[in-house]
Amino acid sequence: MLFGLRTTPAATASLLLNFEGVATALIAAAIFKEAIGKRVALSIGLITLASIVLSLEGGQWGLSAGMALILLATFSWGLDNNFSRNISERDPFEIVMAKGLGAGTFSLIFTFALGKPLPDAGRILMAGALGAVSYGLSIALIILAMRKLGSTRAYGWFGSAPFMAMLLSLAIFREPPAVNLWIALPFMLAGAWLMATEHHSHHHIHPPIEHEHTHTHPDPHHTHVHEGLDPTERITHSHPHEHAYLEHEHEHTPDIHHWHEH
């Protein structure tokens, strides 16, 4: 039993994994001082609740022996997500390669330490292709999302992953929707609506900074000029650039230019 819910051990594990988004938001607010208003907090709560409902299955009463370890894992992922957000202005594929190299090396060493045999070359290639998309590309995309939205909002949207999986399973396997999908759907839609319609605006200060990332001209935060380029022409590129002191007010998210405290 988990919080009074009747679940199987597998469902309990799946349910607990949904707390990654909650852990990410709590760490972002408490440690990294990312702005989280009531609207965003309620949105994350609704999306997480929808994911929990979607994860529930029937079964016997029981308690997963590894529950504390799973929760610890979600908080570890939450820390990793926030650290990744702090370097999200860098090339996301460089970050993915570093993460993949570290995780892959550890897994390989662990495999040899346990005396497990390696799979054949065909399985290795298939696993590599699957990992390149479901692991590599997904991390690159979430890093880009954190660059634009901050970790809390990016992982709030990331909480919709179980619904994407459910919709894909319906399309691929043609199975009738489970009852808990219809129960969870209103919570997911309400949470997504709250997140999508959030408006955050106030007077704020940009201190001088020098960094490098992909940016677009013209843009109020990128006013530097380039010799030989029309300042009115829209262009997207990446290079080291400086930001002068700027004080203004406009609607924004906790992107890489708006990490200020509130």
C-alpha cells in the first residue's frame, strides 16, 4: 500500500517515479530560488496527480521494499535536472555526450564487475539506436526547454510523458483506453492549461554578463550589433557576447536571462 492506495509493486514503483517532477520543482524553489507561483505549483500538482492516477493498477496490498530508494532516486534526478538547467546555455549535445559517456562507462564497469556477458553486436546496435532517441535526443530537448522555461516549468510539461506513452500505445497496439485514462485526463488538461496560460511580469534588473548560446536578433536582450548585418533582419546564431546592465519590465519565464530571485 502506498499512501492508502491499492497497488501492485510494479505500479507502486511506476507511481513513485512520477515524483521526479515534484522533486525538481522543490529543489528549484528551495535551493536554486527559481520563481514558482501558485499557478505553476497547482499545475505541477495536477499533472503529477494525473500521472499517479494513470499509474494505478489493481493488485494485492503490499509495500515495495525499495520505495525509499526510488524516492531517493527521484530527488537525485531532481538535483541533476537543476544542475543541468544551470549549464543549459551550453551545447545540449555536448552535455548529452558527457552524461552518456559517464553513465555508459559506469554501466559497463558494473557489468564486468558482476561477471555478466555482453550481448551480441546486433542487440548492441539496436539498443544504441533506441538509446540515441529515447535517451540522447530526449535529454537534448529537455535541456533546450530548461534554457527557455527553467527547470520547474520544463519538468512540469515533462510530466505529460505518461499520457504521450498511453496515446502511442493506443495508436500502435489498438488497445481500448483504460478507465484510469479518462479519470486522469481532466487533471492533465487542467494542469496543462494553467501552465500554458501563466503570465509572469515584473520590474527586474539584468546585471552585466558575458556568455555564449544560440540567440535571435532583433531581441531586447541581445542588442549588440554585427558589422555587415542588417540590424532589422531576423537572424539566429551563436557566439560569445556581452550583455550590458539593463533594467526593464516585461513578461518572462525563468530562462537563462531571467534567473533572478523574487
